[in-house]
Amino acid sequence: MNSYLITGGTGLVGYRLAKILSEQTNEVCLLTRKAGFIGEFYTYKWNPKTKEIDTKFLETTDTIIHLTGAGIADKRWSVEYKKEILESRIRSTKLLYETLKNNKHSIKTFIATSAIGIYGNNIKGVADENYPAADSFLANVCKEWEEEVQKIATLGIRVVILRTGVVLSPRGGFIKEVSNPIRKYAGVIFGDGNQMMSWIHVDDLCAMFLKAAIDETMQGVYNAIAPNPVSNKTMIKKMAAQLKKPILLPNIPAFMLKIIFGEMSEMFLATQNVSSKKIEQAGFQFNFPTIDSALDDLML
């Protein structure tokens, strides 16, 4: 039995991961803004902005899973919110590094999330983990974030970084935001719809975190996406078919997305065909390798 501490444990992925780990009889606690309990999980208090952290978790935890960060799509990308997206990730990671560096602990493994946004919005061909980082806002956030995470490896702790794509979950995120308009006959395809989307079922992503925690041969960066990316129009049409609703409205052109969402519109138009070969070669087996299998499970 392992003992896990999860940051960002109240989020879409974090809470699902905590439940799965707990169901497998692991000890799980969360690092949040308030001490006490969230559901069944004990919470230790921290505040990265003020550099406050309850270090008692260090006495029993052997694995940290670091998911904290301001939501990329939660707000329009104002100058202030772009700063928060970056600083929320950097501050929290630095605080964990300093805490581990300056205190006695039993941490053996540190697993962090990043994003395939590091490869940019116009991937040529298929991107593996050695594909060069782009020079865009999200790519630069990912680069700085990963640099901070890698510093933890200098403390003799095994570090794994999972670069996620679009996470498909019944609790929210992409599935909820896209399926709600479809149900109201207002579903639309973004741009020309040909942009490739690299996605992953939330339970496969949680299984990757678990594998990274227990497989001591895993180290460094892995793409955390399913092996079969699809185009935006394929994704939308398959979701509509699941809901038995037609797509009646014309595609939203790129310029209109720019007007509505500003700089954030680049997320909806990005072409990101990303390889999952490295994680598969590490022995990971997907329960939901195709978009059909994922949507069959998520949109019952």
C-alpha cells in the first residue's frame, strides 16, 4: 500500500484520481486551502501565494501527485489571468521543492502534470516527447513549469511528468461544455474542423498516474494521450451521434472564435497530433483507446 498526497485534488482529474487510489486501499490525502476533510479525504493546508504549508504530510507520504494550476479555459486570457495561469503553477511547484529540500521526508516519487500545449498549435506530423517546444503562451507556460518540476529530481526523488491532452470526463470539462449545446441543437464545429485533437479518457489518465507511481522504471516525460487522435469535426459528430442530435449550425469560423474568446481561441483551432508510443512501450494498456470506446463509456 502506498501513501499519496495530491495537489489539485478537488479538480476534474484530481478528485477522480483520489477516489480510484482510495478504492485500491491506498492512503490518500489532499493539499488544499483549508485543513480538515473534503469528502472522505483528509486535507492539509497550504497557500502557495503566501508560501504557507503544513509539513505534517511529509511524515507518512511516499508519493506526491502534483496537479495544481489555474484552469486554462476557466476565464478569458486577460494579462492578469495569463499571469495567474503561469504563476499558480510555478509558485506551487517552488513551494513543494523548498519544502522537500528543507525538511526530513519519506517522498520517493513526484509525479506532475503538464500539457501537450508545449508542442504548440500547429504540430507538423506526429509529436513524440522529443518534438521541439514551441514559442507560444501555453508552450512557454509548460516549459517553465516542467523546468521547476525537474528541479525536484536533484533532491534524489524520482520524477515523472505526464503531458496531457483534452481530458474527457463525465464530471465536466470538454464533454460537458460541448454536449450541452448539442442537446439544445446548438452544437457547432470549430473552424474547418480538420484540426487534430489528442484526447484521453479520465480513467486512463488516472491509470497512468498510478502506473507512474508504482513503476520505478518510469522517469522523465511521457505524453498522456490516447493512441488514436481525431479531428475536431469527428469528435463533435460522434458526440452528437451519441446524443442522437443533429449538427444543424454552420461551423464557427476562426475569426469569430477570435472575437468571442480572444487569444484563448488558439486552443480550439490547434492541430495537435501527439504520439502515445512511449507510454505504451512502458507497458501501459488503454481501456479506452478509441474515441468510440471512450464516448460509449462517458455518454451513456
